[in-house]
Amino acid sequence: MSAPSNMRVFVPCDALSIALGADEVADRLVAEAASRSLDVTVVRNGSHGLFWLEPMVEVEVDGVRHAYGPIDADDVPELLDAGLLEAGPHRTSLGPTHSIPELERQTRLTFARVGVIDPRSLDDYLAHGGFDGLRRALTMAPGDVVGEIETSGLRGRGGAAFPTGIKWRTVLGAPATPKYVVANADEGDSGTFADRMVMEGDPFCLIEAMAIAAHAVGASHGVIYCRSEYPHAIATLEYCIDVAPQHGWLGSGIAGSGLDFDIEVRVGAGAYICGEETSMLESIEGKRGMVRPKPPLPALEGLYGKPTVVNNIITLASVPWILANGGAAYSAHGVGRSSGTLPVQLAGNIRRGGLVEVPFGITVRELIEGYGGGTASGRPARAVQIGGPLGAYFHDGQLDTVLDYEAIAAAGGLLGHGGVVVFDDTIDMAAQARFAMEFCAAESCGKCTPCRIGSTRGVELIDKIVIGERRSADVAQLEELCDVLEHGSLCALGGLTPYPVRSAMQHFPEDFGLGDRNSDQNFEQKVGESN
Amino acid sequence: MTVIDPARLVEMANQIGDFFAPYPEQRRVEGVRNHLRNYWDPRMRSDLLAYVADGHEAELLPHVLAATQLLQTEADGRSAYAGPPRFES
Amino acid sequence: MIRDRTLSKRRQPERPSLPADQASIVSAVLAANQLDPTRLLVVLQQVQHELGFVPNDAVGQIAVGLGLSRAEVHGVISFYHDIRTEPAGRHVLKVCQAESCQATGGRALTQHIQDVVGCELGDTSADGAITLEAVYCLGLCAASPAVMIDERPIARVTVARIDRVVESARSAS
Amino acid sequence: MPIPVKPEQSTITTCAYCGVGCGFKAETSGGQIVRMTPWKEGKANHGHSCVKGRFAFDYYRHPDRVRAPMIRASIDDPWREVSWDEAFAYAAGELRRIQETHGSGSVGAVSSSRCTNEEIYLMQKFARVGLRNNNIDNCSRICHSPTQFGLSATLGAGAASQHFDSILQSDVILVVGANPTEGHPVFGSMMKRSVRRGAKLLVVDPRRTETVDSPHCQASVHLALRPGTNVLVLDSIAHVVVTERLYDEAFVRARCDWDDFELWMSQVGDARYSPDVVGPEAGLDPDDIRDLARRYAAGPNSTIYYGLGVTEHSQGSTGVMCLGNLAMACGMIGREGVGVNPLRGQGNVQGGSCLGSWPHMFTGYRFVTDAATRAVFENEWKIELDGEPGLRLPNMFDAAVAGSFKGIYIQGEDPVQSDPNRHHVEAALRNMECVIVQDLYETETTKFAHVLLPGSSSLEKNGTFTNAERRVSMVRKIVEPVAGLEDWEITVGMINAMGYELKYDHPSEVLDEIARTSPAYSGMSFDLIERVGSVQWPCNTAAPEGTEVLHTVTFPRGKGSFMLTEYVPTKERVDDRFPLLLTTGRILSQYNAGTQTRRTANNAWYDEDVLDISADDAAQRGLHDGDRVRVVSRYGETELGITVSGRVHPGVVYTTFHFAHTMVNAVTSDLNDWATNCPEYKVTAVEVTKVTS
Amino acid sequence: MWSELRALRDGVDLGTPPRDGEPVTLSVDGVPVTVAAGSSVLLAAGIAGCTVPKLCATDTLEPFGSCRVCLVEIEGRRGYPASCTTPVDDGMQVRTNSEMLTKLRRGVIELYLSDFPEGDIDGGWSQLNDTLDQVGVHRLADDHPYRSGANHQSGVLDLSNPYFLFDQAKCIVCSRCVRACEEIQGTFALTIGGRGFGSTVVAGQDESFLDSDCVSCGACVQACPSDALIEKSLFPGGYERADSRQA
């Protein structure tokens, strides 16, 4: 049997894959291949998001990718012995990648290329439909590009769910120049990592999206504001925005058109609040990340006081597909006012944690049980926090809630950036409520009074409630404080912190010494109604 | 006795002369003359005239000297005051 | 704290200046950023990258270089947790404190790390080997709990795993 | 419990410290001022303030205050306290005696810009009706007299063309020889506000001042010229405007004398003013000169603010004319956001200029040689007036040294400390037979006085001030004058003692008299100012509430006139013995000769004059920060501490003049402006050597 | 152009700078009022004679929106926007009082009082006193759960400037001093240091006022609503703190 020539073996370069040993696997593969004189190219792809299988190694045989995982570096020799390069059988064999059930069942529009391509390879990107959306957009009038986004029904995936088309239309109509496109990559919510996966797995998609936005609104400069906790994403982005202009995809006269647009990466410095768009703009301007009041809207007075598109990474990453395939094709997915797909991130105490891109309309239970396989600990799931640290805690009786913006809101929560964090029955929900206040206190910019002082008072009150000396008075005060935070805060950090606090107290009163919701008829009165 | 040291008066007059030097001849002389007429205490003017007349003509710039001669003529003729001053010399 | 120096008359307070080698590094960073005040945060990050921290004595130079006041620069430094005004230990171990890691035993892990390293979050071990920092999410939540040592992420952290990490950080220079 | 005292009463008044003229509320409790807070309706400050006006008011109750009139026959005698009447009688008697012996012109008077318009007016009236001569001058002689001369010559009005707020509509701000953030801090803040809103700043100044470089305020172009080369550099800027045809021909044709313009073009257009020639001589990069000229000419709205860095030169008046020419040539005059504006030093320097305290002019800049003007005052005052100019202040001192001038009445000034060539001034005063000084404290000058009249501070009297934007604002009595009389009452007492009968019940009557005799003030009255807050002259039937922007339709002189501004280098030159050029200025926390501010806690910031020297020059002389040095010029010497500073270029040293013991004016030259005798404080060749104790 | 400066009236503080825009008519508590476009709802309310309490807003500074006591309700809009940062619109209907607004304002004031020296309120005449009067809360009840929480009562007392003092115990971190130093004076000598509950007003690099770049113009003192920055001359007997609850 002659050794196969120029085989491509894929090992993810995604940060979580690396955190699970992918670099060691890749190094070992290169070393082993060399020692065996095998003609192997190790490609560092993004992750498919099946993190319980990472590090996952793939080999491409006759145009089909076959997966193995999870692989430890020490497994590499035996994997090669088992005939990896011919997709031979091994105890870690997963079969053709596309038929892995958790992947097969997804609807990957935004994440279609993530895990498939070499993120740093422009050729790979182009070979997988890259820049099709931009090419089409450049043939359209800016207003028509915006129209396509409006047709798609795309709403901001960062949390606020504001219709992207309306935002772009506002910037397009703003007379002031220059205009900016800012990509919010300050993905700070616990339990979310979709932005990171795009930046690490399909960075040219973000570049393409920003260029489309630039064309659509008339912007000349783009900024990607990425949190410092993502060094791998930053390195990948910087590589790609360096490469793109060399091939005419950034800079002056993009793709032979009249579009001039460049992008700069700015790195955060450890401030969750800078994920709030106005705070982020301040930070990009080199200032303290203090929240600005709205109005003025950033769309009219954003970066340096100029009209600015500020979009989340996932929002932007959805744009090239929409332009390439049409807004109507996108809005064919989803339910009601929640069009398209949502990349859900399964995290916390979950067996099969990872990224699941599905159309809106799936239930929480389908996600956690169907995709996630239940808790990692094997114990019963007790609470699920949806939408990051400012999202509400759901109890086990609410798992059939449908995942779309309106349904989650109706259930007293918010979808946020699509993070789902599962907790088993060992969790102390009073501690979680306290943490919500503590997090608000730690990350408050300090501008508005409810958030600046209220968050600290909140921590103190929850401590008092748990001690229980004057529990009813303290609970009443906490309720009042939550009102002040929710309705009086300048931005969503203070405004949403009551969500996890109230939901924890409402759904898990026993953890606060407030009786048991299953046995105590009056617990609702005790903990008060959260509107 | 002079009211001020004459050397100082000559210095001041020549400084005024420096300013008017670039003007055409007539405006140059009249400029100096008007300035001395409108801004100088009459005792300073007469001291300067007396000093110049005392053989110190060479110490003044030629057009300043010409201006002092205009002033001398006016003083001699007691000609009436010629109206409000003009700046443009 | 009471500050009262009404009686000390002086024209300009003496402000210590940065050692020349550090000052020239700061100058280079400022020049690389075109003396653009909107790049203050970038400048601070780069100075920290070069010097390991942003010395208080560099603030005046940075302020003048960018056309800002010392107060503004101080305000920005004190806002961002990443910017340090004292040198860190040889290694920085960031321990995630957020919910996904809490759901997977993160609180106990944090306590264990503090015990093993011998200092609280925010402090540096006595031997100067490790600085512990709280971090709110590393984006590794599908395999919590997670930490990051220097720029190396580690997920699905166990006590045994962290002990090895700490040990090798201590022994490495 | 730290509950603050609540003031019982609040009175609106005007700060006397600088030419900005901020409105303040003086808040009192138990008859004493407990604080001064800025008045939000003050049109010069809009509720803002600086460390002087806001806080440095305690000088008024300093133990050093002169509390009673005093006289002495000889300056070697001790002072003898006397009644006001005795003081007036003695002083007037002495002046009369001198006039009888040495002639009518042997005595004179000097008014103070720290006094009110009414008081300044009364001082010139004192000279004209009391002394019966025109020997009256004011302290703007040593600061902004060239402004009055130069702007009158070109535009026809010796005052700022704009109001302060106008700078918010400027696109380009050209600051020449001024440092507003130190000298005129509240206006400086307004300037910075304009810069933060996008106006571009161009600075011509030998020093890298705070105006050039401070947080959020950086000059786009800074011409750090060699001291003394103002006119050369301004002509070079004009050269660029002319040769690159950046001028506004339509404006010039419509508004200015075209023949004079052509004459001017041919002068400044000459190759000798090319930036390539001027640059090396002035120590500048020629491209910077071009850059500045182009930016100024491009506007669209470019304005000029300038200070003593322009006027205190042997070509001070010429420098001012250069600015007037430049503004006219580029059409940058006669609307909001443009103009030419002097930043005046003392609280009422503009008033000092306007109110006739000149040896050659009556109120409103009308010549004493003009019979019609004289007739107005002769009619008002019922007395025949002298139709020839009197002596200027420096000439009075010259004459005193020469022995022909023997008596002087000085109101609120300290020429020994503030006038050029200290030794000359001292010799002059020592030569006099009667020196009458009216001041708050004993000063360097009172050492030579025979009569000491206790003056009243601006907190102790009623009247009006005119600020640098021609704005007349109310000064109100907050506390009683320490010796019972307001300054205007003292001057009235002196006039009466000289034998001219005169009576006013209130200073408003003096302003009424000014209005009757002066067209630019004809609509002005205390009632009007009370009603509208403050009024910018001209105020007359055409402009019943005053005029914000001058020259909108025509110039007061009709067509604007381009003056020829040939550069004549100062005679003050560096050489091997005196290789450095000393230039002078002020600092925020101290005011002028420091008479008031040195008697407040402002010394916490700055308690002595310090010499700024470049690192190169310091190193060459083995000097270090904090060393004491001897500063020697051709005229004298003094000792100072030094700061090694990046704000001055090699070859230039700089100091302030706030402290009497420093005696900076013992070093400065006695060269002065060709037109007005304003001293050349900004250029003195010196050497600096370390003092080894 | 000039309204922001020239329309200011002494003794009257409408909370945000007057503007020059075209006239806009709205109603506040049913009272029709016409103001220039670009004006804030807070200013319009003041002109309509409806006093909305405020702390961080003053008409010499640009609106900031931090204190959250000037919240109002606007017909057709969600939530409780801060009236200082909300520009007027034609036909806008504003309510300055409701049960919820009262509750929110009291809630915010209680948070302030939880970090303010109790003994410095009675007898005071600061703008904070006015606001407390308007909201109708002057102290926390003896058994209020906010008592004994973390506070800044042992913070910096800066007596270095010869003319004014800064007592952090009385600082409500409204940033008016910082903004005055920037917007009015243009010196930028002050900043907020830290963030969140740890936010404090600091001069320079957290040094004394005298050592900082402060030029002692007094703009910060003028701007301070809570007498944390105040003239020393108003304390003839010297200044001592009322109480020093330990942090």
C-alpha cells in the first residue's frame, strides 16, 4: 500500500480546543508524520463547536471529512497506526463529520464555514462562498443593501434584539461624516462564546460583513473591539485584517469597487461594561468606559460623535449569508418576529457543551436534553440561566419555554446573546443571586447611582436575607432596590441585574430561607411580584 | 535748561523717523511732523528744534530734520493750527 | 485620609521622572501611536506589554505625549482592571469566576487555587511566581471550569490539573 | 457639625484683577466678605472665575493697609498721620508752590487702571482743571498704549473689535504674544472651549506656553520666534498672504484705502520678507510661517488675540499695525468670529485708555490739539484748557531727572516696581519736591512719597470698569473704605484743594458728565448698566444698549488704512557679554506687581519670581533646577531662582515681575516704542551666572 | 449660539444649558410650554413651573444623566427616562410625578443617604438639601436595611488648597466638579478614579488638590451640589467631620 500523498488533517486552533489540548495534538501529528515520512499537511481549522469531542481531529478523504475525538496527544501514534489517513477505524472514530448527529441536526447559516475552513486562509474562505455577499452588495445601491437586511428581519444578536436594518437605515440617512462601523466583540457574558468562535474560525466573514455594512451606510473606517480575554481571536483577526488589503478585500477600492474601508482591532482591558455599546465607544476613544445616555443614538452620534453602526459579531456574521442568499431566504427560518437562526451556546454543567445553530423556535428542553445530553454531573438540572449574567434563572418547570425573543421575555427572561448555562441540584441559588449583584458591583462603570451604590447594597441585602434576622424587611427592601435598578439605571447592566436576582428568589425561595415554592402557598407574596 | 536730555529727544525723533522711512517723500516728512506735533509736549519740540539749530542737524535722519524744519517754519510763522491730526502721515 | 499641605509653599511639586530606559520605551510607544489621544488605552496596553506594568511616573509623560491631563490618564488606568500599576508575578493565572464555571465547581476550584498558590485573587504569591486574577468569563464555557495562565487557556480544569500548572509555573522562570 | 456659614447679603460687582472683568457676587456676613462667587449673568465670564477673583480678596483687610492720610516734608522723615483736609491742603499747597517756582508744566499726574472709569476721568480732570496742564498719563503707557495707537491708525478704534464670546464662532484663532490661560484665565477657558469645539489655534510666542500646549489645547502651528522679531515675522506672514494672493480683494476694495493697500503689498511683498529670508533670522522654519499664514487667511473665520508680547517692544505700535493690516487684508474683521483683540492687563486698562488720561487726548481718543473737542470740555468745565500735549509718564521721569519736573500725584500705581529702568525712576522721584501717592499699601514708590493718601480697593467703592472687550460693568461698594473715602472722593478733594470748586454726590454723576462730553459714551448711564447688566461702547442713540462687534459696516476712520510696517531691529542685541534674551510675563496666581495677590494665600502656588531657562543654556552654565542666579544686563542686575524648562528655547530666558524684591525692572532696558514710549519689556540681553553662597 | 452662555440666570438653575433651536411645544403635567429645540425635558419642566428634582444636572454643564433623580414619564415611551438627557419633541407629553416616579426618586435618594454623613444634612443649604426637600426624604430610618453598609465616610479629606476643601464623605460622585474642570475651565485636573462603588473624585493621579494641575479657578466648588467641595472661608472655626463611620 503506497502512502497517500498530500493528505490534509484538521486540528482546531479554536481557543477552547487549545484549552483542551489541540496544540499538543497538532504538534504531535506534525512530529509523527515527519518521523514516518508521511505527506501530511496539518490544517488548523476552527471548531465545529462540539466541545465534548474536542480536540477533534479530521481527515479529508476523497472530499469527505472524517472525524475522531476527543483525541489526546498521546493517542496520535495509535491513531496513525489505525490508518487515520485512510479514515480507518479507531475507538475515537466519529464517522463523517457532517453526519455527527449534533451537527447534522443544526441549521448552519452563520456558522456554515466555522470548523470547516482554515480561518487564516483567504483561498479557503473564497472556496467556501466567501465574499459572495460583498460582491453582490457592491452591485447594489446602499439603500438596497439595507433593504435586504430589513427583509431578512435580522435583529441584534448582542442582547437588545434591535432590528439591524433600522439601525443601518438610520446611519445611512445621517448627514454627518465620516461614518464608522464598529463590531462589538466584547463578548463578556458567561456561557457565551459564539463571537469568539467566529473570530477564531471564520474571521474573513466578519471582515466581509463590515465591508458590506460600510457600503450600506457610507462608512470609511471600522473598528473591531475585542475583549482582552480572547488573545487567540485577536491574533487571528489581526492576521486577517493584515492579509485582506493585500488582496483587495480591504483598503481603497475594495473588490474593484469604489468602496474605501479599513478596519482596526482594538482590545478591551478587562471591563465587562465595555460590551455596552456606548461604553465601548468611549473605550475606543481612549477614555474610561463610562456609559453615555441615549439619546443621542450611536447611529447618529457614535464613535467620535459621528454616525456609527454598532453591531454584535454574530449579527454581522449573519450579514454575508443574507446578502449572498437574500433576506427572504434568511427570514424563511425562525418564528414570528424572531427571524433566522440563533447560535445557542450550551454551557455550565452540561454533558455536551458547545455551539448549536438552530432556527428560533426550539425549546430549552430540546437544547439541554436533545443537544446537551443533560448535566455533566449526571445529577438533575435544577436551574438554567439564559442570556448571560443579566439573564433570568429558569427552573426545571420552565424548560419547555420556546427559544425566541418574545417567548423568553414572556417567561420573565431575556435571550441575550444566546448563552444557556445549566446548573445541577447542588447549586445554591441565593449565592447565585448574590453573585448577580456582586457582578454588577464589580463591573459597574460607576456613573449612575442605582448601579454604583445599589449593586453594593444589593449584595449586603442578600447577605442579610440569608442570615435572616429581619428577613421580610430586607426582602421588601431588595424588591424596592430591584425596582430602582431596573427602572432607574442608565444602562442594561443595572437595569437587568434584577432579572437573575428576582428569578432566583422567585423560583428558588427555599435557598433564601423563604420557604419552598412547592409547599408554601404564600411564597409569591413573600418574595413579591417582579412585575 | 531743557525739559529732557536732548540726546534722548534726538533718539526718540529718529525712532519715529524709522517708522515713516518707507513712505514716499512727502508723507514721510509730514508723518514725522504730525507725530511730533500731536504727541509731543511743546517744550520737547522746542528743545529739539533749539538743539538741532545749535549745530546738531547731522544727528537727525534727513526726513526727520525736514520735519523739524516744517515745525520751525510753523513756529516762526505762528501759523494757525491745521486741524485735527491725520494718522496716515 | 487627611491631606493638608497648605503650608508647604512651592511653585511646582517635584514629580519623580521615569528612569531613562523606561522613558525611551514610553516615547517609542507614544510615537508609534502618532501622539493620538484617542489611542490612550492602546498606549497603556503597549506600555504594559513592554514594561510589564504602567508605572505611575510614566503617567505625566503619557499625558503630555497625548495632549491629555495626568488626571485623565489616571482615570483611564484606574478604570480598566487589565492595566496594572505594579509589576505582576512571573506568571499571571486568571481564574474564571463566572456562572458557567460556578456551575461546575468553580468556587471550590478558586479556593483550592488560592490555597495552593498561597494568595488571594488580586495578589501575587510570596515567591513572586504567580499573580492570581479574577476574570469574568474566558469564553471557554462549554468545558468549564476554565483558567488562563499567561495567554494559555486551560479548560475542564481539575484539582490535579491545576496543581501541575501551578507547579510548572513555579519551577519555570 | 461642619455646617457652612450662610452669607447674609450678596452684592454684584466686577472683578478688578484683569482685563476680563468678571462679574462676581460678593457675599458678606457681619460686614465682612465671606466669599466671592462668580455671577452667572456676568457677560464676560458667564459664571466662571479664576483663582484671583474667586478667592484672592483678603488683601482688602490685610494689616498692611494704609489707614490714614500721612505727610512728611522729606522722604527721610517719619510719616505723620493727618486729617484728610490737612493732607489735601498740604499736597495742593506743595503743587501750587512748585508751579509758581518751576512753571505750570513742572507737575503732573498719573491715573490707575485699577481705579474706576469715573476716578480715571477725575484724574485727568484734576490735571486739566487743577494743574491747568495736560501732564496726565495712565499706566497703559507701559502696556497697551501701542494698541491704542496702532489700531487707531489702521482701523480707527484703539480697542477690541469683538466680544469675548465671539471666539466660539472662530475657526482659526491666532494668538500673538499672549498667554490667556495665565494672563486672562477666564477668557483663556473660553478660548480652550472654542479649540475643543474644533477651532484651530495658531500661536506666535517665543515660549511654549500653556496656550501652545496643554491638555486638549494644542496649537496647530507655533512660531517660537526670537524675542524682538515680531514685526519681521508678521510682515513675513503678510508676505505669504500677498505673494500667494490669499487676501480678500473684495473686502479690501470695499472697505479699505486701495492705494495704501497697494503700497503695503509692495512693501511686505518684497523678497526681504520672504519666509525663506525671515525664517533663519527669527529662528523659525519658513514652512511654519507659510502654514500659519495660509491657515489664517483660509479662515473662514479667523480672529486675532494679542497681548503685551506685541506691544512691549520698540516697535510695539508697528506690531499692532501689522495685525490690523493682516486682518483687513484677509477680510477678517467686521463680523462674529473674526477681528483684532488686545488682551488688556489690568481690570480697567481699557477705561484708562478711554477716559482721557492722556497727555494728548481727551475722552474717546480726541486730541487736545483739536479746538472743537477742547470747546466741549471748556464749556462743560467752564475753564480755558491747554491746547498742547503734555508730558508722557516716561517723559515726566526724564524731565524730573533733568530737573524740570518737580511734583507728581500718582493714583494707585507703583512705577518704581513696574516701570522700566528702576534706577531712572528712583532718581526721578528722588529729584521731585512733592510726590503724592494714593495707594492701598506702602509700596516701593511710597518710599519716595511726601504725601500718602489711603486708597480704596475696588471692594470699597462705586463706579464702573471697562474691560478688554469695551464692556462697561458696575463696581459696587461691598465694604466701607478703610480710611473713609472712596478714591473718586479723594481726587475730588484734591481738585477742590487746588482751587477748582467741584461737587458730585455719586459717581453716577461723573459718568453722566462723561456721557455729555463723549460721543462713544453718550448713551451710557448707571441706570442703563443696572438695567442691562453691562454695556459695550460705543453706546449712543444708534446703539442704545451698546455695540458687540465693531467695524461691521465701516471703520470709525472711514476706509481702513494699511500702514507700512518696516522692520527695524531693536537696538537691544545679544553679544558675547550678554548672550541670552530675557523676556517677561505673568503667572496665573499673581497679579501685576503683586501688590494685592502677594497679600493673599495665592503665594501657595508661587511665592517668588523664577527664571525659566532651557536645559542647554543651563547645562552650559553648570546650572540646575532651583539654583540661584545673578541676571545681569547692560542696565542692571538682580538675583533669581531658576527652573530648567522646556517652555523656552535655548538663547531665551523668561521671568515674571510680580515680586518687588526681585526687581526685574532693574535689568530691563529703557528702550521703548517709537510711537508711545511703551517700554521694551520683552527683549533684554542678559547673562546668567550661578550665585555661590 | 449664545443662549448656552447668555440665557443663564443667576439664582435659577434649569438643569441643562439653554439652547438656540427653533421653538418646540410640549406639555409638562398638562401645562403647555414652548422651548428651543435641543432643550432638555428637564429645562422645559422648569419653565413650565414643574420642579423636577436633580443632582447631577446644572445649566452650566452639558447633561450627564448619572444621578437618576430627574426621571419622568413620557407618553408613548417605555420606562422612566432621565429628563436631563432627553431632548424635547413637538407634542411630547411629560409627567413629572406619579407613584412610581416618587418611589424611584425616594429609592435613589435613600441610596445617596446610605453613603452620606447624617449630621451634615440638618441646617445645610446646599443643592443637595434642596433636592432632599423636593423628594421629601432627609434621613434613613433608624432600622433601615441600608444602614451600616459599605461607605466612603472615612475617605479623603483634602485641605491642601488654601481656599477650598474636598471632603469625600460628602461627595455624591455626580462628576459635576470633573465636568466643570473640563467643560468650563478646560484644565482637566480632576477625574473619577476607579469604577463602580469604588468611584471617587480624585485630583491628578490621586494626589492632593494643591499638588495636582488644579489652577484653583473655583469652577468645581461652584459646581458641587453637596458641599463636598466648599470654600474654607465658610468655616470660620475650622472644619471637622461630622461623623466618621468606619468603612
